[in-house]
Amino acid sequence: AYTRSRIAARRDTPPELLVALAADDVPMVRSNVARNPRTPLDTLLALVRDAHPDARAAAAENPALPEPMLDELADDPDLYVRRGVGFNRRAPDRLLELLARDRDGHVRRWVSMNPNTPAWVTSMLLDDADAVVSNFAMWRGRRDALLASLPRG
């Protein structure tokens, strides 16, 4: 399983091999297929429906996942799946706002760590009851301010 998992994670694995590995019995292998940017879209969409939450969570992080699937996964009962959507670089602002209000602090933390979370959502998280969430949001705000102050060129 370890070797298949490593092959599924490699960015140079041929798409046809990723399709075959998506049917593996081991969830870690399917998760690495779901996370791989070379996974064909139809295979990725099948992994969104995987019975194992690790595979769904990995699919939620994949930037190739279409927005309707992100919408569906943002409502998944498993916090790690919602967390994956919150960290997806292509998640729309409306989903990041929704997940910034999630009942679970782990989900809100990953939203605050997403480099594409808009400043207004990060500002919401500054007042989060979970100190780790508010600290991540504060760190992001400072980092963004520092980057904005650097000379361009």
C-alpha cells in the first residue's frame, strides 16, 4: 500500500494509472489520487463520493474540483472534508465566509490559513472565540500588510 500511495502522490504519475489507483482498497491511496492535480476530472468527481472521509477531504483540497462539488463538500458532516474546502485555493469567497462561521474551530483555522481568503473574512476571524483561529487570522493580517509594504519590482 505504501508504494501505491507514493505513486498516487507523484505529480508525474500518468492519468491512466491514477484512474486505476482510484479503485484501490486502501483509503490512503485513494486520498493521494484525489489530491493529485493530474487526476482526471471524472475520477476526481467519483472520489468526492468516496465512503472514506479522508478521500473526500483530499478531493476537497484539489484546486481542479468544480465549484458545485465544493458547495456540496462544504456541507459534509465530516469536519476534515469541510476543512479541505476551507483550504482550497479556488474556493469562492462565499464558501470561505460560510466556513469561517463553521461550528468547528479546525475548519475555521484552515480558512484563516488559506492564502486566498479575502481580508474581510480574515477580519471576521480576528474575533473568533478559538484563540488559535484568531491568532492565525492576526498572523495572516500582519503578513499581508508586510507584503503590501514591500517595494515592487
